[in-house]
Amino acid sequence: MKKFLVTIAGFGALLLVMCTIIEVALLFRPNIYAYKRQYMDEHLKDIKVLLLGSSHIEEAVKPELVGKGVFNLAISARIKDYDVALADIYVPKMDSLEAIVMPIDYTNFFFERQHENPLTKSIPEDLSGTCRCMHTKYMGTRIDPFWYFSEILNSKLNFMSRFWNNEQKLRECDSLGYVKLDIKDRPAEWELLAIPAVIDSTLAIDQKAYDETWKVYDDLAQITSRHHIRLILVMPPVYKTYQESIDPIVLNDIYQFVGKLQEKYPAIEFHENLFDKRFTADDFQDSSHLNEQGAIKYSKLLSEIIYPHK
């Protein structure tokens, strides 16, 4: 029995050492989180417009088409608390910053009233652990009580592939943070991918969920207001299959939410393009994400919003 326990302990110690080596080695391999942090650190004084949010901005906005000094700091599956944490870290140091663009995502306003849409061909994967892990390890944010989140235990990304893929592939984005979606790679039944959940209108809003979302935008508004920076809230276009699943109750909740924000912070700007008819099927990669062609169109539209008199 004693020999068995010693063997198990030895195996456990060896496994721990191997995992530690992999965890440390990953620190020296490229990834999109580390790249975007490096860019921010090296261009703090040059950035005039900072794009926050997740994939609906990361894959929808090509900074060079918006204007000079624009950087896309958005990252897929980001929890919005990390947008605030990043703004809190960087904005006070950014002397040239004029505006922050932040999305209002329809799915963030379900407030525990949703159930699965029977039409959807995809089930959203919970990437909250990945978000916490990668932002803590590579972007320097500390919003959780734990000082470190292991990639091996928390990340759902294929982290071992970072040991053999080249830097450009691992970085994922272009030099200004945009991630390209090519229509040639659009999957079958794309129009039914990423459509939103169905809302049970008989259920009341979960107040805790509402308060957490309010705190995100209120905290961000405080940061931008304190530093005299424009806060531009946007809702990029979605395809008609997504539009058909939009619940008027949720949309009204969003309008009321933004209206309440604007009452407290009158300078906040809001631009909703969910139903923009200028965007067609060829502009989408799935029901809610723009491909490169759509990103070109939306980037030019966003440029007109940010610089209306240029």
C-alpha cells in the first residue's frame, strides 16, 4: 500500500512539473491577447479611437478604414467587465484618445429570460473561463479574486497548437487588431448559426443580471466622462434570420437602458444599425457576424459616425 501511494505521489509530482513547464512555455508563444496588449503598450500616445467589445466589433471593424489612430482592442467572447478593466488601465495614459467605441450586444439583455431557439444550428459555448484566463495571464487585468487562471485548466482554446503554428497564424488579427472572416470559409446553413435565444416574456427581468450590466456601462461612462472622451455605443447590423428572432421586448429594454444612461451622461452617443438595409447576405459570415466585405462597409459607416464632418 505504501509503495502504491509513493508511486501515485511521484506520478502526481511529475504531472504537476510537466503542466508547470507547459504553462510557463505558453507565456513565450504568440497569441492575440498578448499582441493586442503589446500594441497598446507601444502606441499609448498615438491611439485616438479605441474599439472595445467582443467578436461583433473584432470582426466588424477595419481600423484603417475608420481613420488614423484607430485600434481594435475587441476580442472574441470577452466578458464586458474586462472592457471596463482595460479602459481603466489604459485611458488615463492615452493623451491623444478622443473616443471609445463600445457595443451594446442584444444577447447581454436577456437577463435570465431566455431559452434555446429551436431554429438555431449552433449552441453557444461557455468561454467565460477562457476569457478570465487569457485576460488575466496576457492582458494584465485583475478583476477576479484569483491571481492566476491556468490555461490548461481553464482555456478552451487549442493552446498546444501554439507550439507549432507560426506567429502570423497565432496572432489571428492584422496589425491594427482586426480579425478577417473570409466568405469563402462561410459554413453551410450560415444564416441559422448564431441566431439569438427565444425570450419568455412572462418572466421578469433578473435584477442582479440587470445591475451587473448597468455597472459595466456606468463604470465605462464614468471613465470616459472623467477624461473628457466620447463614448460611442453601437449595435452593428445583423442578418435577417437574426432580425426575425429579435424580441421587441428586449429591444425596448435596450432603448430604455441606453436612455437611462444618457440621462445620467448626456454626452453618450448611441447608433443602432441592427436592421440596416444596406447590408445584404454577402456581407455576413453567420447571422450576426460580418465577413470582410461587411466589415469594409461597416467600418466606413462607423467612420462617418465618428468623423461626421471630415
